[in-house]
Amino acid sequence: MGIRLESLLLVSIVAIVAFSLTLKLGGDIPSYTPSGKLLEFNATTFIEVDQSRLLSRTFSRYGVKHAELFTLEHIRYHTDTIEQLSARHGRLKGSRFYLDGNVTLHQKQGFDYHTEHAVYEKKQAILTLTSSFVAQMNENLIRGARLRYDTRSKAVLAHEVNATLYPIDHNSTP
């Protein structure tokens, strides 16, 4: 009793057709994003503009975009009133920048501020230093616990301040 070749081929064809019908072809393919990352980038500059002018420029050595949050490393942020706002780490959620690690604000004119933690509200252009800070302009030195700074009007509200300020001598000639 031998198995005929036709019988073997018929059984093989039926098995292949049955197996292929059990597979789900097409349809929804689940999207895979490792640890919720939507975008990952290196050495990137983000430029924010409106219809008439440049609003801000942000550079980051490394960053990850999650659903509603950007996490950035080694940030440099510029606007028309801020020469440079820099930090080691930052998170951008909506219009708020949460900055950590060696946060420094260099203004076009005025004091330079140094702290470890800050929050910058982009829409209102307000920088809040949430940890102790040092502000310096020439020989003038201000130390404090917390500070709120409006970068447009240059208004400052500081808490627990210790300052060394030198008056400007208007009678001396440069």
C-alpha cells in the first residue's frame, strides 16, 4: 500500500489553505512606540515664529517628544528680551519650560541669574527661580531664596535677599 503522490499533494494544499485562512491579513497594525516616545532627536534647533517675527529659538543636544511633553538635554533658549537661558535638563509642557541643573539667564542688558531650578512661562515671559539664586551685574551681587522676573518689563520680585550693590558715579568720565 503506497500513498499516491496526488493524495499527498491534495492533503498539503488543504493544510496550506486552512492555515492561511486562520491568519489575519491587513487590518489594524498596532503602533509600537518604545516607552511612549513619539520622536527622538539630537542637536536640534526649534524656531518659533508668528506671521511677522521670530518669537524664540531653542537648541537642544538631545531630546525626546512624548505625548504632551518634550524632555530636553543641554538647552539654550533665546528670545528678543533674553540673550540666553540655558540649563542641563528641561521639560517643555505646553508653554512652560521646567529647567533643572545649572540654570543661567543672560540678559541683553541687566543682571545675569544663576540657579539650579527654574520655571519659564513662555506666553507671559516670566521666569521663576524656584531655588536659591545668585544675580550678578558687574560688581553688583544679589543672593536670594526665590525670584520672579518679568523679562519684558524687567520687574523683579525676590525673597530673602542679600545684596551688595555699588552706586554708579555719574560725575566720573569713562
